[in-house]
Amino acid sequence: MKRFFLIVRRDLRLALRQGADSMLVVAFFVLTAILFPLGVGPDPAVLARISAGVIWVTALLASMLSLERLFQADYEDGNLDLLGLAPTPMIAVVLAKCLAHWLTTGLPLMVAAPILALLLNMSAGGLATLMLAMVLGTPVLTLIGAIGAALILGARRGGVLLSLLILPLYIPVLVFGVGAVEAAVAETGARPHLQILAGLLLAALALGPWAATAALRQALE
Amino acid sequence: MYYLANPNRFLRLSGTVLPWCAGATVLLLIAGLALGLFVAPPDYRQGESVRIMYVHVPAAWMALLVYSSMAAASAVALIWKHPLADLTAKAAAPIGACFTFIALATGALWGQPIWNTWWVWDARLTSMLILFFLYLGYIALSNAFEDPARGARAAAILALVGFVNVPIIKFSVDWWTTLHQPASVIKIGTPSIHASMLVPLFLMALAFTGYFLTVLILRLRSEILARKIRSIQLARVQG
């Protein structure tokens, strides 16, 4: 357990000292979302209608862009080999790295989301549900993404490949994340959507690190 | 299982199976197409366009069957390091992608006169589209590494992860109320299709399975031969 938090702290420190990475992800998130009012026109009714979808899609893409740094740097400088040899179980290493990744991308995305909701004319009830859905949904993005990030280690054109591998698997989070917000806005009850998101989180928590560990092991062989 | 692990033994056995498999495929395809296109009655509401079903439904079944067999082969490859399982999964992927594409394309052609639209975002259509992209991702990942063995292992893990989509596709029409009709053949109780349509449908399904096996064996044989040629060339270079 102590080693688990040592790895989390190390990754957080690396992310904070390099600094720019987290900010870049948030900047990408805000910028792509701002493109939509410019693209579809500033009609408040239209923006309110598409706000949930726009925020979730841009959050998906932003979190995907940051995945490459999850294992890539450690793989290239050999740290991952050492972590693989360490007495800490590999699955704990993966979980620690996922936690650090979520703290440096999922959390900043959630902080930025209310500002975007304001810009896109989302209702207050919708925003509250959006935050709840993001609490449940963004860790799933990190956990599923970890599998992809581990699979592409050492591959050619890894970045483009990652999007092809991961985006199809992200779709359930998108569907139920948007569904929750739209149900809250229409007042038909967001609870079932949120419960499915919670179920997705539990399933991703149980299976994701396991698959990512298998992928890392074969990358280190 | 280990009997076929020897590539030479596989080459010999598959060489004798292959012509039978190909012959059966051709016969079944002729019988299925003849019954489906000329003998089976037109539907009382859909008219002649119901005949697209004899290609669409077997192709969709095959899309799921091929992915399931890919996932099974990947599991065998990861657990027992069976040398042919890796090759089987890799050889099956493009065939499965083709079946998925055929199912999607024929579905669109059928949907235009019947549903009055080429495409709707309903659960089954969307999950089939995701399956298509899973196939593409698998093919891309298995070709992305310098070392083909490494690519095969990475792709095997991806195939197992992507398998979660298969039950979602199968049950999507039951879980969500969708435009796509629910299962009418593979379900508990008797099929809700008349025998005059069911017989050509099953013949076509068997023909598609035979086609899959034939092409799979052909691809496996050519892959094994390509590896042999490469190792001979390498041995010659190293002298």
C-alpha cells in the first residue's frame, strides 16, 4: 500500500513539475468545445440542446490525447522495466498510474466543465447531473484508456492507432453520460443512467487494470 | 489441440480438407441462392426486397461468429502459446471485417425501401458499426509492430477486450426498443419464420460458414508458407 502511494506521488510530482501537460489537456477541451458555438451558430436553444453531447465528446477526445503519456515516457527511459521487476504487483503499479492520470486529467476536466456548461447555455439541473456523471465516467475513460496505452507501447504511429483502439470502447460512457444529462434536463429521471455509469466504473475497475497489466507484460517481454 | 501445433502436419491435413470445404461451399451457395432468390415466396409486406435477408442475416451471424472464434483463438494463443492460434486469429480478422461490412451495406440497401432511410442510430446498427471498428483496430494493431509475434500478442489482448461488444450486439434488440426487429430464428421456442424462408436462410448460413473456413484455411496455409520462405531466406543470408 505504501509503495502504491509512492508511485502515485511520483507520477503526480512528474506531472506537476512538467506542468504543461495537464494545462494542455484542459486548453484542448475548452478550445474544441468553443468551436461548436462558432460552427453551429450562437442560438441559445440549439446550444442548450447539444451542450451535453459537446462536453462529453470533447472530454473524451481530451482524455484520449493525454493517454499516451500514461506509460510511454516510462517505457522509453526504462523505468517501466524496473517497475516490472519490483516486488510491487504490476496490477498495483497500473492502478497507481491510473489514479495519478485521473487526478491530472479527469479532475481538471471536471473543473473546466462548469465553465463550458455556462458558455453552452446548459441548465443548472443539467450541470449538477453532468458533474455527477463525470465523477463516475472520467475514471472509466482512464481505466479503459490504460489498456490501449499499454497495447501501443513500441508500435509505429501509436497516437493514431490509440484513437482507433480506444474510441469504440469509449462509446458506452458517452451514451450513458449524455443520457443522464438529457434525462435530468427533461426531468425524466437521470438515476438509471447514473447507475449504469456506476456499473461501468465497477466493471472497468475490475477488468481494466487486469487487461492493461497483461498488455504491459507482453510489451516488456 | 497439440496435434495441429506442428505446421507441417497442419499443412498436410488442411490440404486434404480444403477441396471438400470449397466444394461444399459452392454447392451450398448455389442451393441457398436458388431457393432464396427464386423458390422462396416474397414477403406479403416487404415484397421482393425481403430476399436481401438471405445475405444480410447470415453475414451478420458470421460477423459475430468470426469475432467470437477470433477471441477464442486469442485466448488459446495467450494461455497455451499455441503457434497456430495466433495465426488463426490474425487470418480471420479481415474475413470478419468483410462480413460486418456486408451486413451493414445490405442492411442499408434493405432499409432504404422498407424503413425509408439508409441508416438509423439504433442500438443494433450502432453496435455493429462498433464491431466493424474493433475489427479495423485489431488489424491495425497486429500490423503495427516490427516483430509480428509482438503484434499478435498485443492484438490477442485487444480481441479479448473487444469481446464485451458481442453480447451487447446479440441482446441489443431485446434490451433497447429499437427499429431493428428482434431475433426471430435463434430464440427460445419455435422460430417465427416459415420453413420456406428458413431453409434457404440456413443453407446460406452454412454456405457462409463454409466460405469462412475455406478462406481461413487458404490464408493460414499461405501465412505458414510465407514464414517458411522467410526463415529459409534468413538462413541463406546468415549462411
